[in-house]
Amino acid sequence: MRRASAIAHPNLAFVKYWGKANSELNIPFNGSISMNLSSAKTVTTITFDEGYDQDHITIDGETLHHQAKAGLRISQHLDRLREIAHTSTFAQVITRNNFPMGTGFASSASGFAALTLAAASALGLELSKKQLSILARRGSGSACRSIPDGFAEWFAGHDNESSYAIEIAPVGHWDIIDIAVVVSNKAKLVSSSLGHELAQNSPFWAARSQIVSGRLARVRAAIEKRDFSAFGHEIESEALELHAIAMTSSYNLEASWQSGIFYWEPSTLHLLKLVQEWRATGLEVYFTLDAGPTVHIICRQQQEIEVLQRISGFASDLNWNMVVSKPASGSRIISDTDLEAETKN
Ligand code: DP6
């Protein structure tokens, strides 16, 4: 019996991964930049045991059927690690998220990062951070950015070995925070995996491909210099460009044609306009969004109370959940004692 536990945080992209050059390998069309989020985490324990005749997977107390899509995706990922370790032993996987899945935190990012690290450790594989990032990417593209600490950049690369993420600034580098405002708990109609595939249907796809390399350089430089205004301008435009692409990526849903994907809810737009208004009156805050209705408000640590008060003042009768995160470390192995403490939290 070989067992290990790992913890990973989801990450929030400031320059987005949207569109794949190779869907089988999760090689993106463009590089991306992100920050690990301290308040959200996934803890995974894996046990390889000769006694199992298939993988047993439990996420947040729910056992996945090994033939169900999510179960298969995890088993296929374990196959990649088993192949490297030259073993065919099945495993039990127990995963816990401290945040609801499908509500604006990338559970697949922290999920596949924690799974990759725990499985590699349980199988006795000594892999570098680069190798772990490459492997995590195979499970879910954005997971490669949850392996390194703090702020990460994923190099798009051109093949399996050249597409991975590295740390570009450590956890303590900058005092920015993310206030995630979860405006809806509805599951999204179109998964991000499908959104990636449809992105090229947008007539604006070609324009985005031209913009994104300059943006990567500007966001990287703004993080390095801790230039919040330059950073904010870039990330807000970036988020809107992703959604402009999504909203103009036409597709067929069960034989009915749709002109594009709307990840937003009405409250999403309401909040985006509020952030713009607050900024016009001197409070320097910016927004970003992933493929969902959750609005991530980015500000400096000293503005946290003010921003929280403004959101609460506006949303006092709405059922919005707010989650504040600082930059967090990357994926790490945890001991049984730490696991017990994590499970109690
Ligand atoms: C909008 O990593 O979830 O969050 O590789 O198909 O698993 P797969 O996609 P995924 O896509 C995340 C897209 C995004 C932007 C980002 O995180 O960069």
C-alpha cells in the first residue's frame, strides 16, 4: 500500500487560457499568467493498493462511478502516472474542496494539481516542478499553474515538454487581493473545455491572437514593478476580451443553434458596472472573470474593508458569497497530522 496527501489552491488567471492548439495534450494557443488563491483549496489523499480491482474516487463525499465522465478523466490521469511508474495498481482517491465546484473557482486546476502531486509522491516518482506542471496540464490545462508558488506564467510551448508553468513572483511579492463575489450557484451550461473548442468560431479570434503576446509582456512587467494601475487596465480588458470571444462563439446545443456563450448572470454585469463606477470616484479596484458568473474584484490589501463594505451595502438583500484571497503557495505534500488539521477546518 502506497499513500500520500497533497494540497493545492485554484488559481485566478490575469491573462487567460482560452483556446487550445492541441486538445489531446491541452496545449494552449497562448501563454497565460495567474495567481494562486489562498482561501480556496483542494486536499487529496491517494492510496495505491494491489487489492483494488478498479480506481475508487470520492469528491466532497460523493463517490464517482468509474465509468462516469469525471471518474474516467481522473482514472485516465492516473494512468499517465502509472505508466511512468511502470505499475498497473489501482488507487483510492479522496478529494475535498473547501469551495463549491462550478462557481467560479477552478476546481479542476487545484484538483488535478493536488492529484498529480499526491499520486507522484505515493508512487515514489521524483519529479521536478516542471515535470509536475507538465503532467498536471494533461489533466486540466490551468492545473499546470497551480503547481508553482505565488504568481505563475504558463509558457504555451509547442509540444508536451515545452508547455508548463513557472513561478514569476513569490507569494509575498505583492499585497494585492482577490475578492471573489459568487453571484450564482447555478451550474454553467457550457463547460470551459467546450468553450475552448468553440473559441475559434468567434470572428474576433484572429484579433485576440494578435493582442495576447503584447498583453503577456505588459502584465508580467506590471507584476514585476508592482504597477497596480497598469496591471488593472490590462486584466480588465483581458477578461472582457475572453467574454467577447465566448459571447460570439456560436454553437449547436442539442440541435438548436446558439449565437454565443453567456457565462454571465444579470448580477455579474451589475457588479462590473459598479466596479467601474467606484473607480471613477477614486477607489482603485479592477475586475476579472473566468468562464463563469463569479466576479473577481482585485484591489490592494488596504482597500479590503472598504470594498467589502461597498459590496455588502449594495447586496444586503442578495445571497452573494464573498471570498477574499491573497497570493498563495503552490501545490505541496502534507503529512498525516496536517491532513487531520485540514480535514477539521
Ligand atoms: C476561463 O483549464 O478548465 O479559467 O484544460 O479543458 O480543463 P481544460 O480547461 P480549463 O480552462 C480554464 C479557462 C479559464 C481561463 C484560465 O484559467 O486561464
